[in-house]
Amino acid sequence: MKKIFVFLIFLLAMSITMIGCSSGTTSDENENTGDSSDSSSSDNQGGDGASAGSFTYWYPWGGDSETWDEWRMEKYEEETGVSIDAVYAPPDGGLSNGKLLSAISGGNPPDLVISNDYALAYGLAAQGALEPIDEYLANAGFSEDDVLEGFVPLMKQEDGNTYLFPQDSNVNLLYYNVEMFEEAGLDPDQPPQTIEELDAAAEALTKVEGDEIERLGFIPWLDAGDGSYLWGWVFGANFFDPENNQVTLNQQALIDTYEWMDGYAQKYNPEKIKSFTSGFGGAFSPDHPFFTGKVAMTVNGNWFANALKLYSPDTEYRVAAIPSPEGGRENATTFGTNVFLVPKGAENPQAAIDFALYGSKQDILADNINTWRSISIWKETTDAIEWENDHVYDMVLDVAASSNSGHPALTSIAGQMADELMSLRDSVIYNDNNVADLLQAAEEKMQKEVDEN
Amino acid sequence: MNTERRNLRNGLLFISPWIIGFLFFTIYPLFSSLYYSLTKYNLITEPEFVGLQNYRELLFVDDVFFTVLGNTMYMIFVGLTLTTIVTIFIAILLNTKDIKGMSFFRVVFFIPTLVPFVVLAILWIWILQPDSGVVNSVLGLIGIEGPGWFASPKWAKPGFILMMIWMSGNMILIYLAALGDIPKTLYEAASIDGANVLQKVFHITLPMLRPAILFNGITGMIAIFQSFAEAFIITNGGPDNATLFYSLYLYKNAFQYFNMGYASAMAWILLIIALTMTLIFFRLSKRWE
């Protein structure tokens, strides 16, 4: 009796362990079989391209963007019979929090990921974590010649293969409050175009009484200006030279960028500025300093117009291209491009790419642009776009078409370099440290990373 | 088979699920991380053996590493010390027997520990909001201009210390239990000898709490070395790297910079530091006896 009891316990223990250890593989196998049967059945149905079936799709957005993407997925499933296993993967498709990398190295990656962080995605491709997609794009009838030139370098790596497929893009613009401009005696029809004019306008718009800041005209590192690459790019810097594989941080354009920022820091005290503007909510909340009137001008993405409509409909504002210094990049922006990628080891890459290309179909693309004022990556535009004579969208198109706009720092270490530049900037604005020395040290450090990769 | 051997076999069988789990999910990762710490590894391509290069770089080249270590040590030496003083003080107050409704107050101090980290982090962004947060508003009422807290490189760490104290209900609970174990006769004898309250605290309460202080000190230190979520959510290491703590930098290296080997080396250095500090704690505590 006792022996039987011991044996049963042993059996139970072993089976629990086996189940624990093997759950991953069993579910994988199920998925595999599911995939193959699905794909054959929908092939018969004559889906969109050569392949169909089911695939896993990670997307980073919540809220209205998620609703929009769900609408697109539903429409696609209806039209093609393909089933999409969609997974919400914040904040950027699982790129910055290790979710995607773990899934790839664990041998269980999704088939398709869309990310709002193209720089990290580019880094992943350079590290060899992504599948080249040329073949699948060709099968789906894609031609590179149809894409705007500004997006092609982002898609490709040194080996000549394509790894990223852009869905759409965003630009950054200067938003300014018309009422405050008039109140300060500035002409809202003549927004600042140079850095000198921006500084002068900021000065005129700022209200400080004694020690209390009531309103700031402009803060360089607010909103999109907080990004590591934007101002450097506008000032004319090239962070990386892909031909010689050289990190180029210690250059006059970047010295000027950070010294200019330091000017604001020394004038108003960076801690005070940050305290003054650190509301709880981001752009999609009524608490944003541009909505509450704490700042008169800010640099932000084209989607900010939508946030203004929702949370601060009474603010009268206009947009202009980001002011640039002499010798800098006029009428320029860094793009905020959303990219599709296929992780290494994906099981159904063709189905994934077919879906990615579905977003460029006329009606889907137009709906995307009409909802988000985003920018198409295609040379040919569609008639279904409704933003004609909209002053924000006119400016968006103008800046997007500018040859000065681009994707800076396309390198395997873009993410790390962004962090490095962020802490460099903090070191300058909080401690007034020497910019050139810091840039030289950062350049050497990043070069070492590049050489090792 | 004799009884002893049979008992041994049965015992091993009973704990076999744990043994297997321990081997696969603790021992194997532990030693594989030791191996990876000697390699250049990005999780995707094959690891490449580089010897002690990662350790050399961390200890002699990477200046951020020392900033990070300094931030974490600050939290241990300043933060943990303050937390220990405050929690013992609160525990002594909560141990007062002759006040009605004391159990209510005990619950009040324990409740914050039930709040999940993420909720807690977002709550504290609000509490320490420089412009309109509760803390600065109250300070404003008594004429003090509150600092920038998480917006200031000087005040961000003290902000995290406030959070740490707020959620130290577990520590208070352990001190309360330890206080309950101190024999009343000691206090009675001291009273007869004419000792005042402070003398009783310093000569009876604190020495008798020593094992609890040691336990809370070690677990608190390890918790600080591991703390990640709060800084990740509230400041992401900024401003000016003031809140870039050890685990956060380790995570960034592993998953954002693709330096898994480097991150593994950091983890091993962390283990050695934590081990050394634990041994020092033990030594000091013995000397105190």
C-alpha cells in the first residue's frame, strides 16, 4: 500500500514537472499544426497573395490608435479569410522592454511587429534579429521605386537587404499660440524662422515675476524637443557616417545645439523649468503645458493637432516649420516613422508582409491619413485624403517633402546613442559642463560600441 | 532496504519537483549567466568568448557604472538608514498597549505595502508633482518652497527615499513582532532602577531588536539592489542620471543596448557586492553584542 502511495506521488511530481517544462513546446506544436492546416485552407480560398493562413501580430498602441488598427485587422480578415492573432505589446512593439528579443531568442517570435521606434528597430536589424523581407515584398508585388526617397535608407541595411517596411510617418512642427503672440506684440503671420528669431520671440512671450515663472515662451527640450536627435539634426549635425562606420558627435553643429539649450537653462534654471512644466499628463490630456497656457510655443508631432482638437479646442494656434540656425537644416524635421518588421524565426513571414502592404491600399491609407494626419511613404497620393486647405496638413506635407528631413543616426547603436545624448544634455543644462569635452567623450564611447558590434 | 534509506528516498521523491525546478530554473540560469558574463552576447547571434573584458570595462572604463553604483549605495546608506530609524520609531509607537484602536493604526501603516509597484509609482508622481503635488502644496502653506523632487537631480533620490519609507509596512510588522518578544521584566527592572524612556529604548529595546534589524537590513539592502520598477516608470534614470539605479542600468544594457554579456557581468558584480555587504552586516552585528 505504502509503495503504491509513494509511486503515485512520484508519478504526480514527475508529471507536474514535465507539464511545467514542456508547456512552451506543446503550445508551439499546436500553433504549428494550426498554422499549416489554416494556410492550406485559406490558400484554397484564394487569399490576397501566395500565402495566407494565420499569423501573430504585435502592435504597441492603445486608445484610438488601437481602435483604428483593430478596424484595419477586421477588414483584412473579412477580405482575405486570414486570421490575425493580435497582441498588444507596449510601449513600442516590445522592442525597448526586451519582450521581442526574448521571444526571438526563445524561438517563439511573432510573425509581424509594428513599432513606433524606428531607430531601435533599425538597431535590431543590424544585430541580426530580423528576417530580410525582400523576397516577400517582391511576391506581394512591391516596388521600391514607388516609395519616397527619404524612406529608402531606413528600410535597408549594409548587406543590401530590406528589413523594415514603413507604414507611415510623422513630422515635427513648431506650434504657437496666436493670442499670446498678439498680446506680446508679435505678428502671428510671421512665425520665427531662425533660431535668433525663435529666441527673441521666446523672450517676448515669457512672463517672469520675481522668482515666479508665469509663462515661458519656449523650452527647447519640451515635447519632441526632448528627443535626442531632433535639435542636433535641425542644427545640421550628422550623428553617424555610415560609409566609414564613424560616430561623429564632436562637431560644431552639436556644440552649438547644446550651448543654445544651455542658454535657456542658465537663464531660467533647468529645475524650475522642469518643475514648471512637469504635469502629470502627456499630450493627450488637458494638463499639457501648451493647453494650460504655461508655454507659448512648443515643437511637437503632426498628431498634436488632433490632441489640441480633443483637449483644448479653444486654443487658437498655428504651426510653422522648426526654426533653424544659419548653416543648419531649414524646413527640416526628424521623421517619426512607424515600421513593420519580421523577427527572425517567424513562421509565416509572407502572410505578415501581405498584411503590412494592405495598409498601403488606397482606402486604408486614406483613412489612416484622414484620422491621424500622418504622412504617406508613397510617391503617389490618393484622392481620398481630406486635408486639403488645412493649414496644419499643408505644413506637414511641406516639411515632409523637404530634402532636409530625414532619419538621423541609422546605426546599430541608435538606442544607446540616444540615451548617451540625453544624459549629455542633462549634464550640460543641469551642471553647465563643457559641451565639447562631453561630446568628445561620448563620441569615443559610442565609436567603441560600433567597433565591437 | 532499511528504514533510513527508504525514508531518504521518499523524502527526495517528495521534494523532487522543487529540486528539478531549482536545477533548471535557478542553478542553470545562474551558471549560464556566469558563462555569458565572459562573452559578448546579444541574445541573437552565438556568444563570443572575450574572457574578463566585460569586468575590466565595467570596473575601469565605464564611468556610468560608478554613477549607478553611487546612486544605489546612496539609497542603501542614506535611504535604508532613514527607513530603519523611522520604522523602528513607528513600531515603538504602535506597540503602545494602552491606547484604544491601536490595531487600526497598525493596519493603516501596513496598507501601502499592498499597493502594486506600478500604481505606487504613478501615485507618487502625483504626490511629489512640484507644481501642484500634495507635498509641495503643504510645504507652501507653511511658507517653504518645495523642491523639484523627480525633476531635480538633487532631490530625485530623496523623493525615492520618501516612497521607500511610505511602503515599509513589512518592516514595521517585523519590528512589532520583535518588540512583542521583549520580556516585560526587563522594562520593569529598568523602571525600578530609575531609567527614563530614552534609556529604556537605547539599552533594552534596540539591543533586543538587533536580530530583527539585521534581518530587515539585509533584506532591505537586497531589495534596493533589485529595485527597478519605480525608477523605470517615474524617471527612467534621469534627470542627469540621478536615479539610474543598478538594476535599471543592467536592464538597459541587456535589453536596449543588446549587451547581454555586459549585463551578466554586472549581475555577478552585484552578487559579489551584496554578498560582501551581507557578511559585513553580520560581522558588525556580532561586534555589537
